[in-house]
Amino acid sequence: MSIYHQILGVHENDSIDEIKARYRSLCKKYHPDLSKADTVNKIALINEAYNEIVKAKNNDDKPQKQNTSGEGVSVYKDQAYAFYRRGLTIYRELLQEDRIESYKMIHDIDKLGEYECKLLEAMYYMNIVYMQYSESPWVEDAIEIIKALNRNRKYVSNIREYYKRHSKDK
């Protein structure tokens, strides 16, 4: 079962209609206008998973195309790039946020939690590229990004320790 199927909670042999019904129910559940929680990232994951599953289902009957080097164009490479691209997008957002919000993060535990969630999400995607697609051309960059994300997680951990120590002192 692919990660996309896991995100939607469907099986690989489910029909397009069953997948569409599950997609719509998740969209209703996590729609930003209907949910009180910050669900923008969740909706983005659901949309990406649905699009990839439908694209794969529609291409199941088509033969694999050949690229100019004679190697088959595989879903493997497309999936690796999709995970890499998603992780890289989140990582770039974190870099921008890190510059803008670092002072606020130190003084606001909720901002710190949001930042940490984004860190973990970016790390999740990059780890998929590293662990499952180790032959992909993006694995070296994914490793470097994982190292940077780990440094940021250490930074978050240090701030949390600071909060714990100072909350006990009061």
C-alpha cells in the first residue's frame, strides 16, 4: 500500500468511486472553513494523495513510455520527486519562517509547536526519499536537508528545555 493510499485510508484495489467518496468525506472533515484546527497542510496532503492515486489508476492501462536514454519512465522516479518536492517546499517555508519568526518563536510556545510540526513534516518527506528511494537523483540533497532539519530540531529542543527549567523555577 502506497503512502497516498494510507493518507486517504483506502486500499489499492478500491474503485475510483470509492476513492472519490473517501476524498470528499476527508475534504469535508478537514476543510478550513468547517474545522477549527489549522488544516491547510492536511488538506494539501489529501489533495496530493487523491491526485496521485487517480493519476496512477488512469495510467494503469497505459504501457510505460520510453525516455531518450532507453530506460522505462517509472512511477518510482515520479513518486521520489513528488516526496522530495513536497519536503523541499516545506523546508523553504521553514527557512523563510525561521528568519521572520525566530524571535516570536522563542517567546511563544504555540509558535514553537507549529514550527516543530512543520519540521517533522518536512523531515517525514525527506526521510521517505532517503529510505525508500535511495537510488533517486534527489537523495543527496534530501540527506543535506535532513541534517539541517535535525539541527533545527535541536534548536527547538533547547528552547523547550529552557521553558521547562524556567517554569519550575517560578
